[in-house]
Amino acid sequence: MELTNKAQKIKLIAFDVDGVLTDGSITYTDNGVEIKTFNAKDGQGMSMLADSQYITAIITARTSAIVEKRAKDLKVNHVYQGAKNKLVAIAELMEMYSLDFSQVAYVGDDFPDVCVLELVGLACCPLDAVDEVKNVSHFVASKNGGQGAVREVANLILKSSGKLERFLVQKALNQ
């Protein structure tokens, strides 16, 4: 019940990339081009959040053109790349939308995410996050990063607000 109450307050959901939207692998071609693999179910969850008027953001310490492309495909509102201090990005978003920490959810998996996870209203992580992240998270997904963890977080937030049913009804009507 406490988890549902936290999720009901959320207006902004921010995601790390490597280890959250991906499985954490960083692959390079012989030409030095970086390749990332994203999960379609995670993408559907992020799209459902955007369609439900949640503010979505990607905050990552790395920089990659493919992250911009994925964010655009998923209608992500804000993308922060090269963000070494993720709390600065969260603070900027909170100020921009007049939010407080209780209205923010964050999904992270490693040490650079802890400073944000300790403060937000709904701290989430994939199953394969490091222990230090799991210890400060309110919700630990049953799936690993890049393998459905983000979809679990999206479903949690949408279900707590009664918006998940809308997608199920829409699907039934479109069949």
C-alpha cells in the first residue's frame, strides 16, 4: 500500500540508460560505432507513460546519438547526456515543472544514481542493480536492466493511478 501511495504522487519519471534501458553492455563496431540494444516492452512502457501525460526524462553520464534517437521514438520530454551529476538534472526538471521530490520517480542501477534515489519519492531499480542501489530503492523490479525492468516500473505507476486499465481497454477495442 505504501508503494502504491508513493506511485500515485508521481508526475515525473527519469531513467538512467546503461543498465536500466539496456542490459549494461557497451558494444563497439570495428569502426568505433557504439551499439546499444533496447527492450521493446520497456519502450512500450515509456510510451504509455508519455501518452498518460507523465513527464519523462533520460539522464545518463554517457553520450550517444542512439540515446537521442530512442528518446525521440519514445516521446521522452527531456534528455540529459554527459550528466556526471544527475541530481543537477533532476533539480532543473523539478524547478521547471514546480515539483518536489515526492512527485519524482527515478530508475537507476549503479553508484552514480544513489544520490538521486535517496531523495526521490519513488526510487526504483532493475533486479541486477548493485546492492547499494537496491538498498535505497522502494521498488526492485523482478527483471534485469534492458529486459523489462522499466516496463515493470511503468506498469506500477500507471496501475497506481488507474491509467493502466485505459491501455487494456484500448487494446481490447482495437482488436
